[in-house]
Amino acid sequence: MSESTLRRERFSDNIGRVEVAIYSMLAVLLALTALVTVASAGKMLWDGLSQWSLAAQTLRVLNELLIVLMLVEILHTVRISIRSHKLMIAEPFLVVGLIASIRRMLVITLEAATLSREGAWVSEGARGHLSRLDD
């Protein structure tokens, strides 16, 4: 083998090690984030149980748990990437996208329920009627 080929292989090996190190740090941070989010969801659930307001906290806890599912799916993708040195694109990100869309729908539902409960929700017809009364 020529010296330039050996240099390229050595460079490629070093880049591969850096890639694995970055993926490993990312995996550790994702795992810590998932654990903290699980703890946060557990605290929310406990607070809901202790104050007998479990129904109000259910969607918030579910939101947190869906975030955990997204983090775990991304962590799974990182693990596969470290093992195979290939980025597995389609399946894990489709699952993350599905969980994210479900989570977003729950957040919108929660926000709409909060607005209607606080009386801040006013239909467009009523808003137009109120503005005419102000004139």
C-alpha cells in the first residue's frame, strides 16, 4: 500500500472515532433528558393524585410521556447509527413524527380546554357582535 492510502485510511478511522464519540455524547444527553422528563411526569402525576385533580393533569402527563417516547425513539436511532455506522432514516423518524403529531394535537386540545374554561374563548360571531356594541 502506498503512504497516501495509509494516510487516508488513518484519517478515515480517526473521523470514525470522532463520529462515535459525538453519537455517544448525544446518546447520554438524550438518555438524561428522557429520565428527567419521566421524573417530571411522575411528579405531575403525584401532584394530580395528591390534589385530587388527576383529570386536569392527565393530558399534561400524557404530553410529557409522549416527549419521552420521542426521545427514546431518537435514542434508538442513535444506537443503531453507532452500531452499524449507517444512518437509519425512514422508520424511526416516521415513528417520531407520528408521536409528535399526536402530541401536538393533545397540546392544542389542552390549550383549547384551558381557554374555554377560563372564559377567554369567544367565538368569531360573538366577537363581532361585541365590537358592534362598543361602537
